[in-house]
Amino acid sequence: MAGVALLGMRSHVEAAEAPPSRITGEWAGLPPYPLPSLPLADARLDRFSRITVGLRPFRAGGPNLAVETVGSKTVVHNYGHGGSGWSLSWGTGMVARDHVLATGARDVAVLGAGVIGLTTATLLQQAGCRVTIYAKARAPEVTSQLATGVWSPYSRVALKTHDTPAFRRAWEGWCRVSFARYQFLLGLPDDPIAWRDRYMVSEIPWDEAAKAAEKRAEESDEPEFAHYTDLVKDLGPEATDLARGTHPFAQPFVKRSSSMVYNLTHLLRMYADDFVRHGGRFVGREFHSTDELQPLGEPTVVNATGLGAATLFRDATMTPVRGQLGVLIPQPEINYGLSGEGFAMTPRRDGLVVQYSRQGDFGSRDTAPDKNEAETALLALAKVVAGQRRS
């Protein structure tokens, strides 16, 4: 991990050298990591505390990090991360920061107070800039508050039709820089970010499950997204198969992996508080036209408006992707994730997040909660829990 950490300290973003090979040989003969205690999730319907819907800001070609002149302003874009905004925020923020510094300006306006706006503003402050964030809303009324809260740098980040070697290199750089930055948030009070084990269960062999998933994807109206997991395999443990009798689940096929989970509420508040403590200021304002940027006192503007860029900057490539979360009352003892056919459960400090992946989310602007969708996911979780042995 030392090489990863050093990459995060670079002043610019670039892909690291090829990751080291996985260690084999005598390591393969070591006994498996012991299974920790797995308390049961309380998957009753009356445990729902809320159901939320957010729209992911997706661009077919990936995040827009271009620079353009709009009237008297230099505009540096940083938006369109799809489902990867939290995970790539520090990496793309460094690109935006370097673009700003190249203009020579030190008074900077940032549009948007979501995770992309806040992290970019922080990086600019650390580079010596005076930053003002202009936003119509702040947490918890921002889309970033409605994310799943897991490390997912490859989630709906671009379409496969736009996959190029150059984009792969750029994405890997953003990913590694962000990963390194998040390691310095581990272990802080209130756990702004934490590593959690995740168990994946299946009634059928994994190769059959993969084929079934591919068939469903082919039959759906959604486009095929680019996938880059192979580029960053070294940034975490590989998923391993658990033999029968070594786990408490009734399903015959079980895998275990580990990933980072964000304490979204705490992180957004922490980012905002740090920004103000270091001299930043928030101004409540909504922009309806780029003409409204001209009176601002800052010569350089960072556009971190997410889906709002579709209308403000007339980006016709932007597509909303609906995402619904059902949040159960917190169970602090549940420190593992669980997923299976029809559901995924993520343990967060503010509750157990339960999701159901449905078709039709791509291009949907429907922000009305779907109670049936939430109940379907919870029922799938409840069936797995019902067969889970008590620790």
C-alpha cells in the first residue's frame, strides 16, 4: 500500500505503474481467515425509517473535467460521475484543482455543495486559494446524501461504447488518488469511513449466476456500462469462496470480500465544517443561466453541479439514473454487508441500507419512492436471514 499512499500525495493525477502480482505459493497453504460473529439483521417491514430516491448524474463519456471560457469567466468542469461520485471525488478534484491553478487565479467560485463541490473546494483551499461555494442546497438536501455509501469507483462511470485506453488510464489515476486519501480518514471519531466485510450468497454456482445476470442485462433496455475492476484489484482483498460448514448461511454458494463504507452524514458535515474553519464561505444561490455567473467576483468557476449541468451548461449527454434506498433502523452490531438474489444490504451508522436493483432506472427522473420495490428487497433479505444460523 505504500506506493498507493505516495500516489495520493502527487500534485497531479496519473495512473500508477502496474499493480504487483498476487502472492501465491506457500501463502495458499495458510488456514483461511476465521469467520467473525455474524449477528442477524432485523429485516421486519416496520423497521424502515425512510425510503429515499436520488438521481445519479451520468455521462456516457464519463466525468467532464474540461475547461472552457464562458463570457469573462474560466469554467473548470467537474461533474457527471454516475454512481462513482463519492469514490472518485478526491481524484477528479485534484484534476480540477490543477486546472484552476493553471489559470493563476486564487479567488475561486465553486458551484455545488455535494461531495464533488466540497472535496474540490477543500483541495483548492489547501493550495492557497480563497474559495466561495455557491449552492441552492446543502446537506442533507443534496443528492450526495442519497448515495448508497460504498466504495464503488466503477459504478456507472461510463458506457462501454466510450471505453478508451486514455479514459482507462485517467480513471485508474482518479481511483488510486481517492483511495489513498480515504485511508487517512480511517479510525477517526464517528468512523467517517470504515472497512466492512461483505458476504454474497447464491443458490446456484457462481458461473451460472453470472450467466443469468448477463442474460438479464441483454434483455433490458439499459446500455452496457464500462467495467474497470481488473485495473485496481490490488486495492483490497479478493472475493474468496467459503466452503460449506464454514459460514452460517443456508445458501450453498457463499463468497466473502471487504470494501469501504462511508458514514455519509458525518462526512458531508465534516467536509463542510472544515471548509468554513479554513476560511471558506457558503452563499445560497441557484443559477439558471451562465449569464448569471458574470457578476461574480471570482474570475474562475468550478462547475460541480452534477445533474444540474444538463440545463445550466446545456450538456445533452447527461442522463439521470434513478437509485432508491430503503433504510432500516440502525443495528450497531451489524458490521457486515450481505447481498443475494434481489437485494443488497449495506451497514451504515445511520441504518441498514437495503436496495433492490430493478430495470428501468437508466434515464428515469422518477423520484417518488416505490414502496413495493423496497418491500421486495427487504423480503429477499429476510429469507436469507431466516436460514442464517445464529452465532
